[in-house]
Amino acid sequence: MLQAYVPLLLVVAFVVFAAAGMLVMSHWLSSYRRTPTKLQAYESGMPVLSDARERFSVKFYLVAMLFIIFDIEVVFMFPWAVAFKQLPAQSGVLLVAMLVFLGVLTAGFIYAWKRGALEWS
Amino acid sequence: MNPELKGFLLLSVAKMLVVFVAVLIWVALLTLMERKVSAWIQNRLGPNRVGPGGLLQPAADGLKNLVKEETLPKVANPILFLLAPAMSFVPALLMSAIIPFAAPLPLDFDFSLPLLGRFVHAGSTPMVVADLPVGFLFVLAISSMGVYGIAIAGWSSNSKYSLLGGLRASAQMVSYEVALGLSVIPILLLAGNVSFSSVIADQQGGLWYVLPLFLAFFLFVVSGLAETNRLPFDMPEAESELIAGFHTEYSSMKFAMFFIAEYANVITVSAMTVTLFLGGWDIPFTAWDQQGGLLQTLATGSFFVVKVMFFVFLFMWIRWTLPRFRYDQLMSLGWKFLIEVATVYFVVIAIAIHLIGRVWGVTDPRAMGWWLFALNLVLCYIVFVLLDRGLVIEGSSPQRRPVPPSVTSEAMES
Amino acid sequence: MMVEIVFYVFAATAILSALMCITQRNPIASAFWLISTMLALAGIFVLLEAHFIAAVQVLVYAGAIMVLFLFVIMLLNLSGRVSDIRGRLSWVVATVIAVALTASLIGLRAYTPERLAQEVTGSLQITPDVAFQSGDLARAAAESRGVIGVFAEPLFGTYLVPFEITGLLLLTAIVGAVVLAKRRL
């Protein structure tokens, strides 16, 4: 089984090497004529007034946090689906187990929805 | 090292080189195809000066990108600015290594080379660079690493447009990743294993999953489009609002690397769709392709490419036909529609399998497939007609909307 | 032999990345070294034939949790040029914690696989076959039933109740995230 991962290591090495090669080639071959205007960040031709990095809306953190939770939920569903196929004798029990699990999570989802966590306005 | 391992390594290296050269050339041709398709849709000619029919345009573009000036904004973070294109490029190309592209090839060799020694291989070789037991979980895991390239490109540029583009893109990608993960669960309900080879084998024994799991196929294609940041989900670029989004500050080869990553992702999503829902390299209505042999491998490989090209064309067609979503609509489509529909769908499919297979006792996979297909027709009616209030099927024609009274009265006065 | 070499490469990567993570001044660089640690850990999981755990390690830790870290660092604009360890008291506390953690790591050396198996089976009444399958047995099971199938059965058989409790944990997490983000709205 582990042998299947050997080509993956080769591929990783190859792709990283290709990426590095592209960056280095481009660095060598490109011409440089730097002017103060060119070195500014692009802001539709206006002089840059302030740093771009400001604090952003809490929505983005909320999306990232909800993403982690739902990602973990999905991770639990993979083995469930496999068990459902591989253990046909217990499929009724498995179905009830997943419905309970989903019921609990749906309560959380409805709470998030009602509190407006999924709104972007 | 024993001769068998050396034979395995030799084959792996050969397959790797073939796949990567093919993918890179394919990506180059896709940039041309995108421009030709857009020209065709917009009634233009498209690139036609470099080579016959513009065929050498990608080569000219590649050369141009290599020698163009590299810019580095003074306010940018230089190391991360340099690393970001590589962080997009590496995961995008890694994914193409684990999708099987043809029927296994029976291959026996036993030879010796000076210095390197003896190489031995026997039996059928799967036509995939790395035949991982984790299968499409690997694709999901690696595609979640693709967020970093875009987020870091946006942040390290320290330009307002880049930052906004990178931020939007990463929020969008993580939102649709949940829907993508949920839409493959029905496949596990039928196949019972994550490895690509078992998914393909199960589809050969029954129906292609596009029929019994049509809605999952639809959800997968939509969230796949969003994952690759293609129109109508191209929030990270959104030329009309954000100049060029996360790669506003990039030039030269670094810019080209983002493009290679995008087109490699398009190929991967298309190949994933084909493998998971359209039987992979399977040729329908015949068992000839499973016999094994050089001819079978070549035929299935070509058939796989044709199927993938269909989806690539579909994605281009969608890109040049549909307008872009508004960002709040995009997020609510992901969180309030796709996730719910995908969750309900896999529960319904599980209940159906339980009832049809274990209570009624239908064991033939093909019969089960047709039953599920019938169920899908009903579900599609519910989703596309009832839930959607007929907008997708009938189009949002202006006549069907009630005209606000204020507008009509003003029109009558004037 | 090859497996050992690969293990030491991954282990060294994990430890070096962890060291870089805590010594870097730039928080973004720290986050990337942490991702590197996670990926090396995924590699070690693969060497242990825990294929699904390796995929989940990449999917959840390197792909989801680190995205949140990155968002927080990027958007709060933490420049982080100052060390968090300031003043004599902080140094004392930091040293005590470091010594305690090192001691606990050394203490873990006493836990050989046999002792762990004995303690687990003694307290929870599971047969050793379930708790610690021998490598060959696990490998054969994974070959025949797929990498998820091997642990899907115990997860939804023996450990069904913990699975449902995980649902409650996730519910708590959803409520917590929403309350945290929406307090001021």
C-alpha cells in the first residue's frame, strides 16, 4: 500500500522543481527598468495614500469558522457512507444514527441562519 | 533495491513525465481554445496570426511571459509575493497525478542496463501516476490547499484590489468546498470505496453515476466551477470591480503561473467529473475495453480525453454566456442552497437504497441504478421547478413578473 | 529500511518546521511553518497506514483550520515585531511550562505499545485485536475493504455513541462561532 505513495513523492519533487525553475528562469530572463511609479501598488492611476491592509469585516472569520465545522461534519459522513454500503445488515441503524447526527447539526445550522450568520448584506 | 521496485519506479517516472508533458501542453492549448471559443461565441475571429489558425499563439505567449519585466511593488512582502504563484501552481498540478486516464495496461518487461542493473515488471499497470488508496479524498485535500496561493498573493501584494480579490476568493473557495465534499457522498453510498479504480469498476458493473445520481452531478459541477474560480463565480478577478483581483500586481512568468494553475484546475475538475460520474475511461455498451491490451488502453485514453474536453468546453461556454454573480448572491447560493440540497439529497438517496435494496431486495446494480434514476427525475422536478419557482427552466422572463404599480402609473402619466 | 528513512525525513521536517514556527517573527511565516508541520505529520500518518487520518489531517488541519489562522493574521494586520514573553514573570512561567512539557514527553517514553495495549484493554474491555491490530492484519483489511472501510465499522458500531456526542460538540462550536462573531450586531 505504501508503495503507491512513492510516485506521489516523485511527483511532488517534480512539480516543486518545475515551479522553482519557472520562477528562476523568469527572474533571469526578464528585463528590469524600474521607475518609482512602476514600483507603487496599482490604484487605478491614483497615488497610493494608505496601506491596503486594514481590518476587515468579521464575516470572513465567521465563514472560516463555519467552514471548519462543516468540513469536520463532511469528514464524518465519508466513513458513514462507506459503512452504509459495506454493512448492508445494519443500514437501518446507520440511517437512524446519521439522522440523529444531522438533526443535531441542523439545529445549529438553523440557529446560525436565524441569527443572520449566513447573510452578506 | 530489488528489480521489481526498480521496474515500478521506472514505470512511475515514465508515466509522470508523460502526464505532466501532456497536461502542460493541454493547458497551453486551452488558453488558445478559450480565446477561440470566446471569439466564436462573440462572432469574432480570435487569434489567427501566429502559426496556422493561431496554433502557435500559446508558444508566443509563453515566450513573451518569460522575458517580460518582473515587477515587485515596493510595499509588497517580497518572499511571500514570490512564493504565492508557486503555492497555486503546485497543488493544481499535483491533482492531475492521481486520476486514472486509461484502462490498465498489461506490461511485462525484464531487462538489464549497465550501472543501473535489472528492471522487472509483470502484470497489468494502472494508467495513473500514483494509484493512491485515498482516491478522491486526496483531490479534496489538495484542492483545499489551493486557497493559500490566492490568499497570499492578495495579501502580499499590499494593493487594495489584490487584497479584496484574494479575500473574496478564499472565502468563496472555502464555502464551496463544503458543498463539493457533500456532493461526493452519494457516490460513496453506491461505490463504498474512495479509490478511483473501485469507483470506475462499480460504474462499469452498473450505470454511470450521472443517471442514478444526477443531482449530485449537478451540485458537483456547480461547486467545481466555484472552486476553480471560473465565471460565473470569478469573484477573485471580477475585472469590472477589482482590475485583475488577486494577481493585479503580478507580471511575467509569475502571472503565467496563476494562469497555468487555473487551467490545470479546469482540467482536473473536468477529469474528476468524468471519473466520478461518467465512468472515467469506460467506453459504454461494451466490455471490450476491460479486456486489457495496448489497443484498449489507447482507445480508452482517447475516449477519456474526449469526455474531459466536453466538460472543458462546457465550462468555457458557461464562462462566455453567463454574467457574474453578485458576491452576496454567490455566498447565499453556497451556504443556503447547495449545502442544504446536497445534505437532503444524500439522506434521500440513502433511504432509497435502504428501501429498494434491503427492504424490497433489489440487488442488481443496474436495476438499482434505474430506480434511483426515476427518483432523481422527481427530485430534479422539485429542485429545478418547485424550489426555483421555474426560473431555471423557463427563464426569468419579464412578462411573468408583476409590474410594480408605481412604475405603471408614472409611465401612464408621462 | 526505506520506511525508516522516510519516517526520519518527515519527523525532522515536522520538528524543524515547528521550531521555525515558534521562532519566526512574522506571523504569516509562522503560519506557513505550521502548515509544513501538518503536512509532515500527514506523511507520518501515511507511514502508519492511517491513510484516511492522513487525508483528514491535510483536509481539516492544513486546509481548514490554517485558513482561519491565516484570515485572522492577515486581517487583524498583526505585525508581531514584539515578543509576547516580556518581563521576568513571563520568562519564569514560560520556562516552567517548557520544562513540564519536556518532562511529559520524556515520560511518554515509558508507554511502549504493549503497555498501552494492556492498559486500554484492561480498562475498557476491548480485545487486543480491535484496539491494536497487527500491521499485517490492518494492511490486509485495508486492501480488501478500502482505507475508510477498515475503521468505518468500529466507528459506527462500538463507538456509535461517541460519534453522536461529536455532533453535540459541533453544535456547540456552531453556536460559539456565531455568538462570538455576532455579539455586537
